[in-house]
Amino acid sequence: MNIRPYRPSDWPDVERITQEGIDTGVATFETKPKPQAAWEKQSLSGSQMVAETAGGVVMGWALLWPVSDRCAYAGVAEVSVYVAASAQGQGVGKALLNALIQISEQELGIWTIQAGIFEDNPGSIALHKACGFRVLGIRERIGQLDGVWRNNMQLERRSKVVGV
């Protein structure tokens, strides 16, 4: 497996993997993938990455989103990690998240990464905990998906090297 920066030519795979996540009903409140331009421009520059096989097949992606445009929160970001259905359980998510953490600290100056995960997504919760995230709490009935109120578990990872 190779973790590398995202390239615009990866978009069809990123969009497909995002749709697979949406289709699970436990990955996001989104009901369709963001347009490519929004995905690329609204995420933190330098944080977009993909995992690919030795043959160049994209198996997953990860990136950071800014949480605010206020300067006090310049080092706080929200994470998204998506793994293709065919690649789940193979360590792709963990490799992506660990690489993203490294880049966030060494290149982007991020001191806190936060995640909002549906409480009925145990795989994603376990992944984040395995990568050093801690549970802050649960936001109850924070939003609806397909007319059903959903709870969202809030997790964060504080850097041990940035902002200490």
C-alpha cells in the first residue's frame, strides 16, 4: 500500500468511495458527494491524501477540514477518512489516518484534530481510538438522516508536538 497526496485525476475514485460510504448510512449526514471543486477548495490545502495498491488502485482517502475561519482555531481541523468497501479491514484507514496525523503536525501546524462519528459506526470509532483519539461525548439528536434523528460521537486527538 502507498499513501500519497491526492491528485485531481483521483477524483472519480474519491467520489466512488465517498458514495460507498454514504450508502452505508453510518458514515455521514451527506446524501451525495461534494462536487470536486468544493472538496478540493474547502478542505485544508496539503491535507488531501489517498491510499493506493501497488497497481495504482485507489482504496481510500483522508483529509482535514477547517473548523473555523477565526484565527484562534487555525490549528484545529476536522478529519474525514473513507475506505472503499472492498478494502475495509485491511489497515487502509489506519494507514491513512496515521499519515494524516503526521502531516498535520509536521507540515500544517495542527494541534487538535476532531471527528464527529455516528455512534452506531463502531469501525470508525475503533479506528480513531487506535490512532490516539479520545471520546469527548455524544451530541444527541444533532441532525436527521433520511428523517431519522442521529447521535454523533465527538472525538479529538491533541498533538503532543504542536502547541505544547
